[in-house]
Amino acid sequence: MSKFNHYDLKMVEPEFGSELTDLIIELDYLRKKSLMGSTPSRVFFQLKHIFHTLESVGSARIEGNRTTIARYC
């Protein structure tokens, strides 16, 4: 039987002038940018779906899950 272990979580509060704060602000800015490029959107989203599926299969294999590729089709 498994036992629950409680861990107190701490909020990360980087200093305003730190490199981590700069990265967080830059990532937030990039999140607002719209995706544009020369690839047609239909092709882009099909490729995105393929890579997400491959990532899921790889993750399942790392975690020891016995899910087969056929289940993702």
C-alpha cells in the first residue's frame, strides 16, 4: 500500500534584476506573438500533430507504459 508524503511547496520569487526574471518576461512576450511563416497552416498543424504523437509515444516508453503505436492511430 502506498503512503502519501506531504511536501511543503515554495513559490519561486526571483529578484527583479535577475536573469531568470528577464527570461520569464521574454517568454511571456513571445507567447503573445502570432505564428506566421511560409508553411501552409494545414501542413503545419499536421506536422505538429505528428510530433506531439511521437512525443507521447516516447514519453510512454520512458515511463514503462506498454502502449503500442497502433493505439495512437
